[in-house]
Amino acid sequence: MEKKLFGYMPDGCAVYSYTMKNGKMEAEILTLGGIIRRLEVGGTDVVMGFDTIDDMLTDTSNQGALIGRYGNRIKDAHFFIDGKEYKLYVNTGKNNHLHGGKYGFNRKLWNAEVKSENELVLTYLSPDGEENYPGNLDVKVTYTLYEDAIGIHYEAVSDKDTFVNLTNHAYFNLNGADGSKILDHVLQINADTYTAVDHELIPVGREPVAGTMFDFRTPKRIGQDLHGTVVTDPDFGYDHNFNLTGAVKETYDGKELNVCAVLSNGKLTMTTLTDQLGVQFYSANFLEHPGIQFKGGVELNRRMALCLETQFEPDAPTRGENLLKAGKVYVTDTVYRFE
Ligand code: BGC
């Protein structure tokens, strides 16, 4: 594994990059946000990202980063544990919380330890009260580069009851990070239901996918049925959680995982495997910032990539679900496999 100085944070702290190679795969991971900055499959870089730390810190789309403490939205930016209210930072909609708040895990410097040539362990201790979440939370994320996949193993343990929902926010385009749109990629998602949302993207309950634009049970061109899903934006697209209950299972590196989604551009196929029961399919609807450029000078544009963020169904804290009890270990695995 190759370690390099990547640059410096505004406060002068160094950011390092770690590059692993295995067969046709090559991955570059940063200690800033645990960002997957580059993921090459047979020479094609399939993830979007930025060249400079400045751009990464200005970015609000969380390119390639680890998301925490709580991925996705929490309605009214608060939750209760044992009757006590915890107020969270409002950073989406009128009054909601998204992806861990103002300074989520995507903005943190992680400690890195090379476990083997193809395994990088990142750790971060999120102090009690950070972003107003309770408990000192010890987080450990292991990136493993296989000959045909990248695996992400998440672990976290807190000394107080708390809410945690970790994921990675890579933006994939199997054509390469060249600015082309993903509308012609073909996607299959093994979900019979999805989580319907209101105009602020807050869950309102599960709905069957049958007969809707959310039906990806058989492979479908992403652009085929894509139309407005939010009243204020007639062309909004997908930003929804799909429920993987009933998905077929497959064993990868000894772990039994749900076959969550299969994405293809006709040349490359990416299979997302996870032990989670939810995946947020986001068609990069908000990525539209003329003048801002990705690595290689590519202009940011809507639908130039997509995210498949494996996670709990959004807004679980509001429903009092998925509480991580003090001392219990939160563990989850996701694998993105390429052929
Ligand atoms: C959310 C989007 C959000 C994006 C960038 C996705 O996970 O669902 O609504 O714009 O992340 O933060």
C-alpha cells in the first residue's frame, strides 16, 4: 500500500492518501472523511471526486465520503432517548437534519492503519455531544480491496445509548468520471417496496414499487421512467430508500449479504452487496453547480453519477428504531463488486 501526503487542512493538519492495488482494482482513500477519491476498475475510474482539499471542504454533496453519525434525514432535527430530547443541526429542508449535521464524519480527519497490503483501517472517536449526539462513539471502518471488489466494514460502539447510521457516499459512473450522465446505465434493485417521502424527502411510509417509476425488480434503463418526484421540481428524479427485505443472498468473503442492486453500462457491471435492509438510490439531482469542477476538470452536472448508499431506512430515530445501546457493537458490511 502506498501512503502519500495529499495536502493540508485549513488548520495545517496533514491529509494522507493510501493507494491499494489488487488485480484489476485500484483504490485511493483519503484520511479526510475516509473519502474514496479514486476507484479504478481495469483502468476506468468509476467514482467522482475532487482534486483539492479546498474543493472537498466546499462540496456539500459528500463525494465518496463516510457519512455519520447518522446517514440520511431526521425529521424536525431531533430525537428522544429515554424521554430526553436531543436537538440536531438543521441542514436540509425547513427544519430537518441530514448526514450527521454541520461537521459530519465526511469532514473529519480519520486515523489510518495499514492492516495488510489490501486492508486499510480508519478510526475516529466522535466525542460525547458532537453535533449534539449522545455518547463517545468509537468508529472503525475497514476498506478492503479484493481482486474484483471494494469492501467496507463498519463498526461503532458508544458509551451511551445513541443513534448511528453509517454509510459511504460514493458517486458512481461506470463510464468513468468523464461528465457523461448515468441515464443510460441499466439498474436492477431487489426491492418490492420503497420508502415514499414528502416534498422535503421525509419518509411517509412504504409503498409497493409495482406499477411505479420505482420498479427496478427487472433491469431497467435509469432514464426510462425517471420523472419528477418532488412537487417543486418537475425533474427531480430518484432520492429514495428501497427496502431489500426478500432480496436474494450471496456469500462474499465469508459474509452472507443481500444482493442489493446490479448496475451496468453494457461493459462493466457493479453488484452492491450488503447486510443492510435499505439502500438510498440517489440520481444526483442536486449536483448542478456551473463553474465547479471535478477531478480532471470535469464540470459538475445533474445525473452524472449515482449513489447506492446502504443504510437503515431513513428517519429511524423519529420512529424510535435502531437505537444503538451503550456497549453494543454496531456492525455492518457493504461490498461493491465489479465484473
Ligand atoms: C441525499 C440527497 C443529498 C445528497 C448529498 C443523499 O444521500 O439523499 O438528498 O442531496 O445525499 O448530501
